Amino acid sequence: MNVLSIDQSTSATTAYLFSERAEPLLIFSKAHRQIYPQASWVEHDPIEILNNIKSAVAEGKAAGAELVGLANQGESCLAWDTKTKQPLSSIIVWQDTRTSQACQNLAAEDHAPFVQNRCGLRLSPYFSATKLAWCYQNVENAESLLAAGRLRLGTTDAFFRDVLTGRCETDVATASRTSLMNLDTCTWDQELCALFSVPMAALPRIGACNGELGEIDGLRLSSSIVDQQAALYGHGCRARGETKITFGTGAFALTLLGPQKPDTSTAAVPTVAWRKQDEPVQYAFEGGVFTAASAVNWAKDAALIQDFSQLETFSKPSLIEQGIAFVPALSGLGCPHWNEDAKAAWLGLSLSTSRQNLAQAVCEGVALRMAEILDEIEAKCPTTSVVKIDGGLTKSSGFCQFLSDVLQKTVELADFSEQTSLGVALLARETTGETVNLNIPTRSFTPTHNHAQSRKAFSQARMLVENWAAVEV
């Protein structure tokens, strides 16, 4: 059956039609506005994105789609009225750190160990719980709407599914990104909801990542999952230790663990990979660099480069070996440091430093941060010798080779880069009982240089940035 796979990402809504041979055809792609009301706030317009999804569905239906699957942004969330199907707030994007103080207050009251043990997640504004609490506290008439059974608080997928299918539901992988789900039971946790002041009655129902999920304009919604987990599935990762990294707006590594609940004491993020209909839950470790392609776009907007193609090859020796480092903390530092106050910086500049140098240093910084993340994951779960990669930055051969050298692992790049869309399509098609055997060509990059000393230098640069964040100005 033909599957319409919709990837509703941080920057755009993209839709591919997969035929019975899983061959992808791009049929819709449209960016949406990034809204910055004030410092540290990042928002999206839910109606703008909803209309983009509706347009994608219309294009897919006209092209012969029978099933539809939906990937979502993960932690981005909002409030809405389930009766009118109208949003009551903007979408608060996962990059938004307006609730940093709320997280610090909870940490000061020593709630961090309980939260991490119960849901696996750090106290961080990155996750949804404090954002949802902010929505509840700031939506007009929230309490009366709650009393009337009309208030809904949830991630973006739940809003879109409520409007488009009439069923207010989310999937277990997305729910695991909120800080409100018990990682053992995969249900909303009453104590977590009370701690974060999020009324459990306003949350969507948690279900599997595929199955009979309703209908959208006559098409069967057969899969719904977080974009990063969808990419893990699309890459074919099915065994413990298999790892993928997606270099999109942010860069996110996921390592599949299997059905055993992971250790929650690590700085890496234990999360749900997926739960398919009538099957046990699968877990993963995750870690993210919050600004990857967005950091490169920022460099482009700052006129450091005119086009990403200028970074197809990297100058040698690398910029970090020349003493120039960039710490990509434009939205703070995630795993394993968890410092939302950290800011980005170049270090080691001189009069001879060029714009091209600065832009390459940005890319190197993303790769070096990813190496820190995989180190943390490796400490709990050895990863395989091959890491699968996708996303915009992987269009640069120079970046892919530098990443391989930094990780000291082979990195494998599929010719079809939209692994999120592929994963969504595979999950949807499995509900029909069809077996899909894919043979997607790949390219591999193997280590040619050891960057052990460069990694030590980057660690020093990162600590300097964190120290600067603590300076009162």
C-alpha cells in the first residue's frame, strides 16, 4: 500500500510518498516561521503548521496514498481547546528555555533525583513538563476550561491528531520526552504531574507508535512517533548498541537498548525508542546538540558563508588543530553537561582567521560535541563499530570525514537522507502485514586521523564557555 510519510520537523513540514517498493517521492515541503518573542523564547504558530499538514495530506491523497504516518518534533508543546479544536497558546519549541528558572527552583528543592529516577529525564527546560506548566499558568481561563473537560495540554502530535482524527492521543515514545511519563509503566505519572503542576486530566491518551490510529481525510493514520526515533527505525537499527545520529536543526544520537528499562543515573537520556502494536516497548539512550544545522544557518545569516556547499571540503589541518574552537551552545549545552545557561563562543581567533574558518569551526564544534555524547552513552552501553548518520550537515563530505575521525568509528551515510520519513513509512506499512526489504545504497567514511588531542582542547574550550556563563555582567 502507498504510504504518505509526513515529517513535521522544527523547521518545515515535509511529505514523501512511498510506493509498495518503498521508493520515496517528495510531494510536499514547506518551511514555517521561527518566532522569537524575546530572548530565550522560541515559538511556532500551530495553525500555520496545521495548514501545512493538511496541504501535505491533500497532495498525498491526490497522489494515491492509502496510509499516512506522522513524525513530530518531540518536546515542543502547546495548550488547546479540545471542543473547538483551537490552540490556546503558541507552540513552545523544544529549544525554548523560558522555564530555566522553574527547573532551577525544582532542583534547589532536591527534586532532580526523583524526577530522573521516575521518568529518566533531567530537570531541563528542554523537556515538555515545565513548558506545559507554563501554558497552564498563562492560558486565560485555563482552570474553567479544565473543569469543563475542554483543556488539553500536550506535544504537537497530540494537537494535530486531535484536530485531524478527533482522537486526542500521543504515542509512548513522544510521551517519554515530556518528563511526565513513568518510564517503567509507560503511563502518565500522578506524582510527576503534581510536582510539575500539570493537570493529568488535560493530557492525551498514550498509545503505541503504530496501529489503527484514526483517519485523516479518508486516509488511515497508521504510525505516529518522534522524529528522532523514527530515524532510528528508518536506519534499520534493531539490535542493542546500534546507533544513529541525525544532524538536523539539532544533532541527536540514539542508541537502541532493547526491552530492558535502562539505567536512569546516566547523563545520557533514557527514553522509549518505540512500542509497536501488540509488542513490548523498546528503549534507547539519547543525547543531543541543540544547535547543529541551525548553527550553520546562523553562520550563513551572519554572512560567514553564502551557501552550505562551501563547506563540502574541510581545510587541513582542522581548525581545532590550528587552535580555533567553536562551542555550539547557542541554546545551551545538553548531554552530558546539562547547562542551559552556557552560550556559544569562538576561541583562538586572530587577524588571519577567515569567515570560512569560522564557519568550518562551527561544524567541527557540532562533531566534537557529538563525540562527548557518544562517550557518555558508551559508558553504559557499548555501541557498534558503525554509526549511521543522516541530516543536512551530512551533505558535506568534509564534515562526515571529520566526524568519523573524531568518533574513531566508521560512519555510514544512506543515499536517501530522509530516514525519519522512511522510519514512519515502515512503521505504517507493518500494520498491513507487509514485509519490506530495503536495499538503500550507502557511503562509508572510515577514520584516517586520530583527534584525541583535539578533543582535549575542545573540552578546555567548552569549560571556558561554561565558566563565562557563570560570570555576572
